[in-house]
Amino acid sequence: MTVAPALHLRLRAADNELIRRAATQTGQSVSDFLTRSAVERAHEVLPDQRDFTLGDATRDQFVAVLDEPVRPDPQLVELFSRPQRIAR
């Protein structure tokens, strides 16, 4: 396992206390708690950003679907035609 350089964080006192309490509650060190929490969050954020590979036939089907003209969805058209409840 390769260990990267340490991260240094500046936390508000209340956030620091909250993290320390949560780490203690879970029986983890603060470092383990923060690492696991950050890795879990990274796995939530990154799936839409990852590359994916398609075989030739699948790629051709995918491109064909993207090239099809857009077909309006009547339910979405109706939904977006409603007055907004919150004015900006």
C-alpha cells in the first residue's frame, strides 16, 4: 500500500468536536473516520464522472439512440407548464 502525503484540515471548533465524537462513537481513530467517510462520499460523487467502455455493437446502438430526434414526454410538458409555486 502506497501512502500519500498527509492532508491538513482547518476545521471550525464545532465541526472538530462533532467529528471527534462520531469517531469515538464508532470506535475509530479520527483519521480512520475521516478517511472512510471521505472515501464513501467520493464513491457517491464519482460514478457519473467515470469513463466507461462499450463494445462495437453496443457503442453503435448507444450512438443511434443519441442521434434519434427528441420526443417530448407529455407528462413533463404538462409539469413544466404549471405555474411555479416559488418566485425567484
